[in-house]
Amino acid sequence: MKPIFMVTLLMLSQALGLAEESLHLEQYTLAQGPVAIEGVSQNASGITYHAGRDSLFVVLDSPQRVVELNLDGSLKRKINLNKFDDTEGIVWLGENRFAVAEEARGNIVLVEFEPKDGGVSWKKATKLNTEIQVNATNGLEGIAYDPLAKRYFVAREKRSPAVFKIIPPKPESDAAPAAILMSLAGRGLRDISGLHYDAKRKRLLILSHESACVVETNQYGIESSRLLLRGGKSGLNRTIFKAEGIALDNRGRLYVISEPNLLYVFQKTKSQTTDSDSSGSK
């Protein structure tokens, strides 16, 4: 009976995504920043990491634009978003494909950025309307993507902040995307300002600038760790003001941007990483 019990417990822990799969955000500390983002003077609103180019892409909500950055915050190029409106989130989908969230319109706009300066047209882009109740002051504020399940996560910013799973319709269908409320995700936060999904660990990161933290949850929205973004915590001298976007790179480094144009980089200390790895190998 005892071996069967142990196997059952192991399977249950894997299914629920418990501590061994956690990012352990409480072990992260500031490694770099704040760094002023080159080519941006105001309104940095969302960030994503492009593994193929080893770059960061930051979206601005006014003017509607995307800037590609090196990992140190230096500018690579600018991409204009023609006829877009209130762009608050961005996520890399693979190759040169991205999705941009429009806050007040409630749209997920699918675009392709060629590897050069230029722009993209809203009129020519594919739009997924989430049909989530939004307006100009309380709309879609963050977006993330699960490449395995081919679904999105979007956040409603405040006044009942919430995270929704967005399941696109089949290509041949005219139906609207399905929006499923993740009832536990973001509970207790004063607002939600950004999202990132770690497909490898099946973990969702939820950024809140009013609560000054990043919350890690499993795929069901159950919290497993938290990074505090207040002065005196996580290596910060001052609380991060208006944290608007979050991304994780393939080295495990965590990037947070804040309005108007600052970049912060967090990572685990070497001793914590070593202790975590050694404990996991036992």
C-alpha cells in the first residue's frame, strides 16, 4: 500500500503543479536597473521576449508603436502600429508573429513584424474580439500566450480585476473567441497591469502595479510564489512606479517595465539557484 500511496501522491503533485515546478519568485532579486529604455520617452505599456532574436519587444500606448530592444534596454528598431488604438499589451507567438492587446476595443490583434524598421496596418491585421466588458479606463491591460494549448490569457485591469483564458475559434469558423474567467487568478490584487505565461512550467505570472508585486500561479490560478516590488524588498531601493509589463527570458531572467520608460531585470542569486538545483536532484 505504501508504494502505491507514494506514486499516487507524486502523480497528484505533478498534476497540480506544486513547488518543484515553481519559479520561486521570492528568490529573485534586482540584477539591473532601473535603466531608461532607449527610443522611449513615455507610455511604455507592455513587454515580451522573442527567443529567436534574443530581444525584448515593448509596446507603447501613445504613440502606438513597438520598439525592439537588446536585453540591456538599448534600441534596435522602431515599428509603427498604424491605426491601432490604446495598445497596452504584447506577446510573441513564434517566428515573426505577435499579438497586441487594445485596451478599450477589447481586441487581440495578430500581426507580423518583418526583421527591419517599418510598420503594420490595423486594417489588414486579423482581430479577435474578446467580448469582455471593457471601456477606455478599464480594459485589456495584459496578454500572454500558451503555445501548446494555442490559447491566450488576457487581464481586465481594475474594478474586479480578472484574468481570462481566450480560446480562438477554428480558422474556418466565424464564431467569437471563448472567454473563460480564471476565478482564482489575481484574487486580492488591487489591479492587474501585465501577464506572462511560462509554457515550460505551466506557470502564469500576474503583475500588479497598485499592489506592487508579481504573483506566480499554476494553470488553475492558484498562487505559488510572489515577488515584491516595494522599496526595501527584492533588492529595490524604491518601489517600482507604475509597473506595466512583465516577461521572462530563456535564461530565467525576469523583466519588468514601468511608465514612462524604465526597465528592471531580476534574477535568482547564484547561491539560491544552486541550492534549488541540488535539492531537486536528490
